[in-house]
Amino acid sequence: MKKRMIIMGVALLIVFGGIIAFNLIKAFMIKRFFASYQPPAVSVASSVAKAVDWQPTIHAVGNFVAFNGVDVSAQASGNVVKIDFESGQYVDKNAPLITIDDSVDQAILKFNQAELTLKTLSYKRQDDLFKRGAAPVSSVDEAKANLDQAQAKLDQTQAQINQKHITAPFAGKLGIRQVNLGQFISPGQTTIVSLQSLDPLYLEFYLPEQMYKRIRPNQTITFSVEGFPNALFEAKVTAINSKVDLNTHNMLVQATLANCPTAAIKTPENSPLVQTRKEPMGNKRIVSCNSDLNSKNKIHSFTFVPGMFASIEISQPPEPNTVIVPSTAISYSLYGNAVYIIEKNAEGKKNPDGSDLLTVKRVFVTTGEQRGNYTVIKKGIKAGQLVVSAGEIKLQNGTPVVINNDVKLNEISNPDVLEQ
């Protein structure tokens, strides 16, 4: 019995010892496997952080304002008896627009003319008698005063008639007619038609007060409008408001531009009225027009009209040695923006083919202006460092990578501004 118990104890000891030894060996083998395990390299695209002469740009939105613009109204009341214009017509200065019934004023004018004739004869008669000593000087003075009064009444009536013959105060394009024949209009209350001078035009926009020292009169700016995605137009700053808005702390800036003829802007390369040149660091063309040429060639159809919207760019002096990376290289998150830098393995490991093992390191960066395919890096990396430009979603610190640059990024570092 005792011998049997000893045999069972030894057997149990061997079994449990074997189990324990198996688990220890298994843990050791797993640890050794993972110690030597190298995850497969992730395929990424790369790009070199560049140092360039970056030209900062101030962006704004503005509206076109007429050099002269008015809603034409009447100074006198009455019924409209004649309309001398068509909606949308171009008119010269002093061109007749409408005529208000002046029949009563014309009758008064004839009466005043007759009265003036009578007062003139009376004055001459009294003056002749005075020269012969047959009338006192007071009679001459009274006759002269009566003559002046008659002339004043005539001038007053003529002015009232003139007010009923409404003309264009300046040359420009008319809008939609707002009155009809026979309609009764009142002074200052009835709009007859809108009149806008279209060349040149003002472009007005607001900038934050912090930009006050970064803009100056005679500074050239560029702007773009809907309908011409591949063109930039030029204007020149002509005035900066003398005060800042107390509510918004923005300042009003006014630029002046020559309007571009509608026909010429369709094919600017073939028109003598338009000058074009390529954008220095982009793929748009810059278009310049000339108001003197427009006037000389009697151009009346233009591209821009008051109230139209424009996107404005104000170029600033270039900043040398500015570090830029592809915008796709930046990983955005709530706790900071980061870039993955590609570098050789710190332990000097090699790939199976003998090449250097490349790994990535995550670096937090401070970003600046974004333009086209590139973003400015103010802090975090230096020029010349190799960064991941695509495929970073699968990466973490120390991940091995293999570079695959089959898809090339657009190398224009300063193309169109992206909408954000």
C-alpha cells in the first residue's frame, strides 16, 4: 500500500512538473519570437521638407462699387409725359431721361416774359426822362428794381421747367426703368432709374485692424470673380478709411480698377484692350485693363458691375527660408498637428535585402498658411528632412516603412489658394 502511494506521488509530480515546464518553455519561446519579430513595412509616399521664399498673402472678400452711382429721381412733381431712354441703355452726360408735364409752367413763363418786356420798356423810359431832367432818380431806381424782379420771376419759372426735364447727371449705364407714361411722381420719393458709371470701379473690402501696417495706398492687389476661375485681375489701393469700426474693429479699404470689356475678356490674348501675364508662382494668368483705352474705343459693355462679389489677395514681402511640406503630410487632431519623419533605424537594423531599415517618428508641428498643395511649417521640422506625404494613417512611432513614390505630387509650391 505504501509503495503504491509513493508511485502515485511520483507520477503526479512528473505530470505537474511537465505541465509547468511546458508553460515555462512556451512563454520563453513566445517572448523570444516577439523579441525578434519585425512587423511588415508599410508602403508610404515621401517628400522632402523644402526651404523656399514664401510670399505671404492677406485674403479678403469685397464688393464692387460704382465710381458714380445714383438712383435718379425728380425734383418736381407731375405726370410723366415723355420717356427718352430704354432699360439697360448707355447714356452720355446730360442725356434726356424723362419729361414731366410743364404746360402750366410754360404758360407762366410766357406771362413772365411779357412782364419782363414791359418792365424793360418802363425802365428805359424812366432813365430817358431822368437824363433830360424830367424825372427824379427815385423813379429810375424803382423802375430798375421792378425790372430785376421781373427777371428773377422769369429765371425762377425757367428753373422749375428745367427740373421737369430730367437728364443724366453723368455718363453711365442705366438699369431697369421704374416709371411709366402718365405716372404721377413726387420729388425724392419716386425712383426713375438706376444710373451707374462702370469704368473705372471701386473695390471695397474690410481688413482686421491688425493689418493696418501691412497695407498702403498705391499697393497693387489681385482679385478673382466667379465665372473666370483661371484669371486674376489687378486693382490698386487708393484709400484707407481714417477710422476703425468700433463694433467689428475692421477697417474699410478702397481700391480702384479699370473695368474689363466683356468681349475682350473672352479672348484676352487676342485683344489690344487687355494685357495678360502668367502668375509668378501659380497657373493662373493676371489680367490688366485700361480705362483710357476703354474710353478711347467707346466701350460700354463691361465685365464687372457694382455689387458683384470678389475674392481678394494682397501679397506681402517674401519670407526667405520658409519651411513647407505637402499638406497631405500633416495629421490633424484635437491635441495637435503632427508630421511623420522618415529616418534610419536607430539600432542599425537592415532589411532582408541589405538596405537600411527605415522607420518613422511622429513630430508635433506648428502650421502656418496653406496654399495649393503645400503648408508652411513654423515650428517642428527643418528643411531637408524626409517626411511621409501619403499613407500616414497606418503609422505609429517606430513603424518600419518602405518608400513608394510612384504617384508624383504637383511641384508648384505656390498655386491657387484652397478653400478652407
